[in-house]
Amino acid sequence: MNRQLIIIPTLAEAKLLISALSMQQCSPRRYFTKDKSTDLLICGPGIPAAMFNTMRLLASETYNKILLAGIAGSYDEKLTAGSLVCVESEQFADIGAQDEMKFISLCNHAEWSEIYHNGKIKNPNLDLMLGTQLPLVTSNTVNLNNLQFEGIPSASIENMEGAGLFMIFNEMKIPFLEIRAISNQVTERNKSKWNIHTAVENLTDYLVGSFGKR
């Protein structure tokens, strides 16, 4: 049986999808559909939690396709709250080394040349990405918001999990997609100005329509 895995960082981002697909809970972080064709993992926010919980699951379970989904901040004013995008490449934007007053991104270290290509960790699954019919964007994976990143390629959005999971999926050769819904512009961190509800609603509608019906 073909099985797909949906990975979402937080329960708040996943609640509507769990309800829409009538998913059952089998562990604190894992849910599944009645026919067991689709699993959902709440991976946790941020690079360490997302990578650890994803690897722990993939050590014991096999999937034909993985979909990473969640909300994101936008650097592009044209990507307003509720907009949906497909991420074609990621980069660890604020992990690297400080050389006096200059920050050297991880993407510039020779030891990472097999993972990075022109400063980016790419999704090689072009057919899957084009099939979403969503704008293809580059994303920064960040630990901190609203930083001025130098020495790395520009990006349209930011999130807190993508680059680490791109590494895992590419190394394990599992076909994957990353879909993000814009909740806010990347400016001053003021959640009162974020539109998380609209972003989660639009993301859920898209996931149910595109991935919820097998």
C-alpha cells in the first residue's frame, strides 16, 4: 500500500487538518487516517525537534511520499497573508561562524558542498513541485526572526524547520514537497499583526483538496 506522511510543526497548525481528515491519534505526536494511507507527524517547532522527531519516525516506518507543511513569514510584499507557496530550496540562514564582524554562513563551508548547491539545499522533485501549481520559492530556515542575513542567497520566505528536513529527505531519497502558507511579513516580531488563522485555513483547504483524497 502506498503511504504518505504529512509533517506539520505544531498542533495549532494541524488541528483543522486532523478534523477534516477524521484522523485518529496513535501517539502524542502521530495521527493517521482510517485507511492508514496517510500519517501525520507533529514534528515540533525548530530545527532540533523537527529533525529528531522525523528521524525517529523514519527509522521504523516507510513512506512513498512526504509533505512538509506549515505557516511561514514572507520577505516579499507580494506574498500576503494566506498566500500558498511551494518551497523549491532551503538554506540554514543563521547557522555558521562569526569571523570578527562578519558572519559566514554554513553554505559557504567546503565541507557542506555535497549538501548545498549554489548556496541552497534543493528539492530535486521538480514534477511534484510543478504539480502543486503554486509559486516556487526559496526559503531561509532560521532560529531567530528579523535578522539581516549577509553572504547567503536571497529568499522569499522564512521558516524554522525546512532545511534540516530537506537534508533528511534528500539523504534518504524519499520524494517530498514543502508547502507553506504565509501568516505574516518578516518585520518586527508582533504576533498581533499576524494572520495565522487565515494561513492555517488556506493551508488546510489546499492539503485536503490535493492530498487528503487518495
